[in-house]
Amino acid sequence: MIVVTTVTKTYSDVTALDDVSLQVGPGITVLLGPNGAGKTSLIRCLATVMRPDRGGIEIGSIRVGAESDNRAIRSRLGYMPQATGYPNGISVSKHLDRIGVLKGIVEDDERAKAVAASLRAVDLEEQADRRVNRLSGGMQRRLALAQALMGSPKILLLDEPTAGLDPEQRATFRSFIGAIGAAGATVLVSTHQLEDVLGISGEVVVIANGRLLFQGPPRSLAELARGQVWITGHPAPGSISWPMPDGRVRALGEVQGGEPVEPTVEDGYLLLMKRNSANAYA
């Protein structure tokens, strides 16, 4: 279980996290929001990479804070950052071996098994002896996940894991993450892509401007748009609207003369973002 209580984080005059509280349990939770929403700041605080200015975080009943406690937390979790830098000239397997050392896997045989298992999990076994800097962008993202999986952690923090992947790679990635969540791990996936919510999520947390706007299952996010989704013949003033392949228009908001339709997760998310934007500048 991950427990975040009234966490605030600021950079100079920018508030990245504003009094955020949430709980994340076993299964897959998607942290959804636009770029600059505060998702990476929250993930980095959870990963003990940086400290919040105020508030508290507990991971697996251990409170983030003292370095001894942070080391205990790091031994239990896998962290995939949004941007990963790799040393030049090192092979894939050697890089993962070093990660194993940092995670406290002392025995050589045990570490070799962990490296093999991580490579097998992300389908990089044939690249084990290849230099990291010669991998494709998609392979480097898979290596970042293999790095997070070293030691079979029960908690995974994945920051924009599908960034830079093509549609087929994203689908494969979502399938793999779904299997990890189904096996009982606690997985928090940060993303700005709605496809990731639809593909893997059991729970959605929406964040924008550093504030928590929503937490619940995807169907509840869709229900936020109930009664405000329409099919019309033309864009409606003041609505969020876009053309459909058949020439009609899908419109969100207060619309006169439209045909009501069932809301989707995207509809609920877009209306939530619009309300948040209006409240931010009211």
C-alpha cells in the first residue's frame, strides 16, 4: 500500500504538488494528467528521489524520510524514470548486473538469475551482450522496465513508460504491465495517454496543476460526463467538440438540440480538465 498525505512540493514560485492525498493498493493505478500536471514530481517523491516540502508518504508501512528507511523502501520497489541515462560502452546484462548490486542482491548466482529473469520478462534476452547505447529507443524503454523489475519488487513506479513507443509496442507493454498487476503487485503508472487508462487501469488518479482532481475506476471517470455528451450537426458554442468520420460532430458540455450519447472515459477526462481550467482562472 502507498499512502500519500497532504504532500506539497514547490520549485521556486511553481507549486508542482498542492496538498495531494491518495492511497494506492495492489493492482494497477494510472496517474493521468497533462504535461506539467505534477505527475513526475509525485513519482519522484514516492521513489525517494526527492523529498516533499510538506506532508508524508508511507510505502509498505515504511515512512519516507530517514535515509535508513528510504533504503528499505528502495529495496522493495522498482522505479522506471521518464528519462533514463545509460553509461556508454556497457552491455545490457552488465548494466542490469550493476542495478542488482545497487538493489542489494549480493550473491553472484542470485544476481545472474535476476538479470536473466528481467531480460526474459521484457523480451530482451537476445540483446544481453549488446551495448546499451546501440539499442533502439523502444529497446531502451524496455531495458528501463527490466531495470525496474530487478529483484521482483512488489511495488512498481513507472513514469511515462509508453513514451516513444509505437502503437504495437505500447499494446505489448500494456499487456505485460497488466499481467504484473494481476499477479498482485502494486503498480502506479504515470501517463498523459488515455489509451493507457483503457488498456490496463483498474483505478485512475487524475492530477492537474499539482492538485488531485479525481480518483476512482475508469467507469466513474466516464460518468462525470453523463448528460453532457452529444452528437450534433455542427460545433456548439462553448462546448468541446470535434468532427466525426461521418461528418457529424461530437460535443461535450451544455448543448441545445443535440442527440445524447453514452459518455466515454475520454469525455469525462476532457470535461474534468475544462472545469479545472475554469476554476484555476476564476
